[in-house]
Amino acid sequence: MRNIVTYLYYALRTTHYAPRSTSYVLRLIFFLPLLISCQPTPPAPTHLYLFDVTDLHLNHYEHCLAVTGAPDQCDADTPPPEGKTYADLLRDYDTLIFLTTLQGIVNRDQPRLYLNHDHARGNTPGVDQFWLDQYQEAGQPYGWLAGVEIVEIDRLDDLLDLFADDIDGVVVWDPAVPATLNVATTIAGVENLAVLRAGSDLTAAVTSRLEIKKSLVDRFQPGAASLPDSTTPSSGSPKTDAYLWAKEQYLDTGRANAQFLAYLLDGWPAVRYAQEKMTRGGVYALERDYVVQQRGFAFDLSPWPDELPTDDLAQPLGADAATLQTMVEAAEAQAGGLIKVWGFIPWYEKYSSAVGGKHLATEGEWASTWLLSQHGAYLQGGAGDVFGVAMANVSVHKFGPPPADRAYPTPPTEADLITQGYLTPEGQVAPNRTFVMIYAGDYDLAHPVQVLLADYGDQPWLDARRGQVPLAWGFNPALVEDIPAIMSYLYQTQTDQDYFVGANSGAGYVNPDGLSDWQFVRWLWRTRGYYADYGYDVQGFLLNGNGAQISQRRLSVFTFLAPVGILSPDYQTDEPWPRLQWNTPIATLPTETLFGSPDIGAEAIHTIYKRTVLAEGRPPFLAVRAAFQSPSLLWGVQEQLQAHQAEGRITNDEGDVLQPNYTVVDPYTFFFLLKRYLNEHR
């Protein structure tokens, strides 16, 4: 296998400089079975039904900000929003679950139903309306719904009358076992059944038009000897039994799509509301349309074998983790390739120190991502809250046209850099400068990209200062699979100071060393294809998670994907750094990030400079990460760096004034100069 990987490395590395037709031939050979199975994109519809659910969606970001003054300080005892009772919140939740599972079915073959869940703020539309407006802009590559009639539906009864014939019935989930909501979501996609909670206030209205075809009520009981309809022994927990049963019925049989897993918070919000408690964040309701449309397999399990999950304290220790392991192994056996994971570990409700566990939220992210990577699975969705907005309507966004192919950016020339004063007339890197590159991430998942233009928080893409500071935007180009027209919009509205680079870690969020050799080869092909199509040759964030320092063999292979340059966290990068690896410059991202205010950001850069350049004697090249921050903040950091230097405010620990002469540059200039510097100082 090692010889195969090495061979493919040389073959693929060559294609970066070969005609793109060569790359296409290689990729066609590998992807031919997939291409044969693909269906052509359907034409745009003549009309699209729009249903407003803004009153049903609770924006936790705004609610917590209003109640506590901070967006992330709400807990279970935070009161409901004004005008809502816990019973109202439960009915709202039931309605959203029903609507989005119905939406996934009716949008399976063409876009028919769009939900507006994010309210307007003054004259600024919410996220859903914003994208609908862009899609109707004639003459733009993203204007694929121009001329399409938008038909507003005002009542749930009218919606049921309209779409009842497209749904085969209803599957009912059991609030006594919240995991059955995810099992019902899986069933919904496979059997074309909308999802309803047992005892819901919606029952009469729904069942007057749709028959209950399947019920999960009382199917999973404490003390059971075996799984229902099976000789498999019980795991000792109704929660994990529900997932093991679903695995046998829908994953092992191939009925569910093993290449599409969904890590979604289960029916826990209904439990909270029934207890007159609040959830701490998004309820993972509106994300389900895409899971149903793709016939995915949904789950919500803890990765921790050493502690009981807070939602199932009676289970045998480690039952969640063992079930998760069994489930991803089954998916890998069925998938025959890489597996997309929609959603994200629901750390703010379960499985973390945020809710009384002993593991930090980041640890849960890393543990779950490492496990998924070990079985050829990568994250690409995300869910929960991004500034309080859910990831809605992907079953519609999916049908948009993908962006046109893009060329690789033109790197600067030596003459350009001499003119700018970054190189001396002799072509050497100018002394007495510290070059700074800002990585603007982390847009590896669909959710933050979809809400990137929100008119609250830091609204990165609509920020007035975008284009006034060079930024390396960490976008996953494979998001054209899920939100293609949104990616078209971003490419179309890009300025000459916006550079698109690879996010962690390629065409989706994966830990490279977690992949088997064969899955790593698949990952190379996948990422290589998207990078070639959309002009990516810089890896802005190479994250190996629980794999710690990435293996040299795999790091070397990544240089063919990103020959211009690679950034990796400093705590996961082996010495020496920065360095040339197969003639590709490797630099690091420090733990300090840019956030808060321009002064705080400038001080973070001073701290990095003093530690790396002064104390450790490393080259004067600093790459720094800014996650979900506005260009105004980053422009302000650039201005503060210059102001602090002019005022003599940059000092060392002894109080001596320093002159680092910070110069913020784009990623191509940064890596060109770094490569030149490393060659000069060999």
C-alpha cells in the first residue's frame, strides 16, 4: 500500500503543472463509477413554495444576549423569550421537525419548498430571504431562480393539503427515548415518512391527512433482553438499543445511505421543554431536510468511554462510545468509499464540561473527528447555532448551479516584490521587516458559510472593510456539493484582496493520519479534484487533531495539493519550522488568535513575535488565525500594528522599544518571500 501511495503522489504532483486535461483523465478513471451513477441536475422550477417559520425558530444568540448581555451565557434555567411558554416552544419544535422532514421528501428530485426561519432586522433580510433574493438576481451565475415565481403559503393546513400526496405517511418517535427522533429521521428518508412526536399537539391536524405508518413508541425498553425483531443482545440502554436496531434495519441492509451520516442532537430539546427547562443552543431541527433528502443515517452518541452521558445516566459505562464505534464500522463496511458527515457533536447540550461532563468541548470535537476519520468519514455540514441561525434549506440550495472552474491565482513576480520594497534590488528578502499573513477561517463546513452574510455578529462577507486588508479565506471548495450557488456568489463577489485557501484539512474536515492508507488515497483524489477545479494551491489549515504531529509521509503528500505553501498548528508541527518540505514552505499557526478588538489582536501578534522571532530565533514570518472575525476587526489590527510602531509602543519584556516593522501581506506574497528567505538561510 505504501508503494501505491507513493506512486499516486508522484503522479498527482505532476498534474499540478500538467495541462488540466491530464488531471481530468486521471480523475475520470478513479471517479468513473461515481460519474455513471450521478443524475443530471434538474432545471430550475417554475415556482417555489415559501413557508414562514420565523415565529417557530428561537435564535439563542439573540435571546441570550437580551437576557444576560452575552450570547453564550444561557443555561437551562434561562426563562423563555417573552410571549412564549415552554408548551409553545415544544409545539414550535414539533412543527419544525415535521416541516423539515416533509421538506426533505418533497425536495428530493427538485426544489419545491423553502422555509424562511431567520427573521429580518430592520430593512435587512434574514439569511434565508437574503439567499432567495440573490438567487433571483438575473444575469448572475448564482441567479438560478431568476424568473421563478415565489408562492407564499401562510397556514400549515394549506401546506398539508398541497404536499400530502407526496408523503407516504408519518413515523412517530417516542419522547421517552429521545434517540428515536434520529431513528425516525433515518426512517423518514428511507420510507418517505414525515416525523411526528408521540403526544404532539399537531397530531390531529397531521393525521387527518397522513396515516401513521410506523411508531417507535415503547419499542425500546429498559431491561430488554434483545433488540426488537432481532436476536442481538440488548446493550443495556434504550438509547443505544435504538441506534443498534436502526443500524441492523437500515444501515447493514443498505437501505440508508451509508455515505451520508448525520451527527444531530436527538429529541433532547423536547425533554428539556417538558421539564420547563431551556436548551443552551440550536435544536438541530431545520438541518434535517438534507438528511432526509439524501436518505442519511442520523445519530447522537458520546465518544467518551470513561463517563456516562448526561442524557443517559442509567446506561452501562461506555455504551454510547461502543455503539458509536459499531455504527461507524458498519457504515464504512457498506459505504465503499468516503463518508460525508452532516452535523456536529452537540457539545453545548451533552458530552462536555459545558453541561457538567469532564471533557472540554474541543476534546469532544477532536475525539469524534478522529474516530470518524479512522473510518473514512469527514465532516462537511455543521449545525446548531452560528449566531443563532440554523442550517436550513440545504435540500433547496443543493440544486443550485456549481461555480465555473477557476484558475490558480497568479503569484507575484520578483519584480513586483522589489517594487513593493519586500525584496532588495538584488532579490533578497528585505531586512528589518516582519511579514504577517492573516488566515480568515474556519469555513470548512457548510453552516458558517451559509450564514456568513448575517447582519449581526461580525458579518464577515458583507463587511465594508473587506477588500482593504489582504485575507486568506479558509473555504472548503467541496461545499459546491451542498451549497453550490452560495459558493458561486462568494467567488463572484471576491475582491482582489480576498484569497481562497484550503481549510482543515482539504475537501472537508478530516484528520489525515486517522485515515487508512486506502482512504487517504481516496482523500487525495477528492481534494485534488476540487483544488484543481477551483484554483486552490495553498493549504491554510492542516489540522491532524488527535493524530498530533502529522506523519512526514502524509505531510509530504500534501505538498502536491498545496505546492505554494502549507499552514499547520504549531503544536502539531515537528521541528524545524518554518521549513521547506519537498520545496514547499511549511509555516505554523500559533495558539493565539485574532478576536475582540484591534488592540487585543495587535497585542496577540506582538506576543507571537516576541516568543517566536526574538526568543526562539525563528524567521520574521508570522501567520495568525482569525476564526469568524470581520474584516473591520482585521483591518483595525493592521492599523494598530502601524500605530503602535509609530508611537513606540512595541516593547520587549525589559521595556526596550522594538521595530518589527509589521507588514500584512497576502498568502502568495507571504509564501514567496518565506521560500526565498529559507533558501537564503540554508
